Amino acid sequence: MRILYVEPFESGSHASFTRVLTQGIEARWTVLTLPGRHWKWRMRGIAPWAALERAEVLAGDHDLLWASSYVPLAELVGLVPALARLPRILYFHENQLSFPRRGPDPGQRDHHFGFTQLVSALAATRCVFNSAHNRDAFLGAGRELLGRMPDAVPRGWIERIEARSEVLGVPLELPDRAPEPEPAPDDPRRGRGPVILWNHRWEHDKGPEAFFAALRALVARGLPFRVAVCGHRFARAPAVFEPAREWLGERVVSWGTRDTRDEYWALLQRAQVAVSTAEHEFFGISMLEATHAGALPMVPDRLAYPELFPAELRYRDEHELVERLAAACERWTRGEPLRADRRAIATKVEARVLLPRYEALIRDAIERGPP
């Protein structure tokens, strides 16, 4: 198999996905990537950049084109007509039609990027989403947007996309080792409270305000706890982080991005509880990693989480989150365990399980050829 792979935002989970897929499936991969920054410019510019700067590569012998949803696929095929002869898989790590709005007027959304993805989906042979939540949100928001078009609305647009859509989670490479044991009930560390982990991007869509509000509530109740905050931080982070670092004081055991993967996993092994307060989550890699390492997960009962976590690990609202955190602090103080071997939760999305399904998808797409 000869696969042309295009990813204009090679960073974070996108970069991990590229590595796992291209190293885990035997094929002749031709990989075109750009560093993960300036996402709007990447989405607007990848097609002409690839067509003009990598013309020889695109014109090579390929059996299939794999592109991320940051690629304006119709533009790329229009600029490089030879790609029209290939089956084309468009992978949605996210979608811009249902991404949370932000800024001074969050009621206003720039629909152009989402509309571009709708057009790209028409140009794809297969549309693959990392979760059913992602797929359903995209198709639902697409119907709503097309319903606002004044005229000349193509019939069956969403139905065509839906018919060629399927769900395949992100294949994760997770260490196959049992979680570290808890401190003994009489260990002095018990008196300082459990370590509560927040391991997400430092952005508004991950809900840091709600997380720190929950910790404020624990402080008001006089409950002992410690906190570890990590995750990728961009040049500008939400303003809530720095004040929180101050008032949390000696409760902080770790703050900021871990330099290596080993350091990150060592931190996960220290956490008793891992929390998500996300307003947007198309998959949920960080919570699966923390859970796999043994932490007790607390995730909102919305977004993609119901597809991955059982009901007893999901909370309904911020009040219930506070109550669950408080109960965890009290259990820890009594000497009860919080960490456990929860590796079975992430089993269905491990690379060893998912990669054969990805390979079958690719082979089937090649056999069927372009539409």
C-alpha cells in the first residue's frame, strides 16, 4: 500500500496520531506535515502550499490519500487533479462547526471554517470521526448551517456525508504496567490529602474556571487535598491560572508542562483523582491516560465521555463534582484507596486493538477506489 498522508497541524494529539498510524500499519507512507501553530492560516494555506511546494511528492504513485480535517480537501484536489483518481479518507480529530465559541461576543461564530469542512467531506471517499459525539455534532450543526442558506442549497448534502461517515477512536499507546500502590493508611502523606490532577490544554474550552471553582469549594470546607496541574500551555493562557497558583499555595505539588513523556506518566502515577471540566471534548485522551495510570476519573456526563467512561465515573453538574471530590478527600483521610487498576476502561482504544480496524478501513477504501 502506498499512502499519501497530509496533516497541516502536526502537534499534540495530531502528532501522536500520525506517529502511531504510520508506524503501526505497514505501508509506504509519504507524510506531509507542518508544525502545529497558526491553525487558521494552516487550514487556509495548506492546499496551495502543498500544490506549489510539494508538487512532485503529490504527483507520485499513491494508492490512497489520508488527510486530517484541517485540510481543505476540495481545494487540494482542485489544485492537484491527479488526487481525484485516489480514494480519499478525511479524519476528523475535531470539527469547526461545533467548537466552543470564545471572545468578546461568544454568540458570533465564524462559520467559514466549518463550511470548508462540509465541502471537504463532500470531496472525501470516507469521513472518519474519532467519536460518535464528534460525528453527530458535525452533522447536526451542518444541517442547521445549511438551513440558514438563503437559496441554492444542494439537496442531500448532509445525507451524502452521513452515508460515508464512520467512527474510529484515537489509537493510544499506553504502558502495560499495573498502577503504583497507594501510601499505607498510616502514611504521613495521608494527612495532606489526595492529589487531584488536571491534565488538559490551558485553554478556555477545557473549563479551568470550573475546576478551580471546585477546588475553592473544597478549601471552604476545610478539606485537605493537593493539586497537580499540567498540560500544553500556549503563549496566552486563561487568566484564572496565575491567581489559582497563588491561593492554592503549598497544596500545589506540580504546575506546568512536563518536559518528557516519562515525567508526565510519573505524575499520573502520583494522582489519586483526575478531573475534567471540559466544555469541549471530541475524544478525551488525557482522561484516558490518567485513568489507565490508576487515578479515579471524574468526567462530565456529556460530550464524548459517555462513550468511554461508565456512568458511575461521570458527574451531572459542578455541584455534583464538588460533592464527589469532597467524598474522595474524606475517603483518603480515612485510609481508603482511591487509585485502582482501571486499565480495562481504555482497552477498546488501545493501538493494538484499533490499528487492525484502521488497516482494514484503508484496504477496503483502496479496493473500492474513488467514488
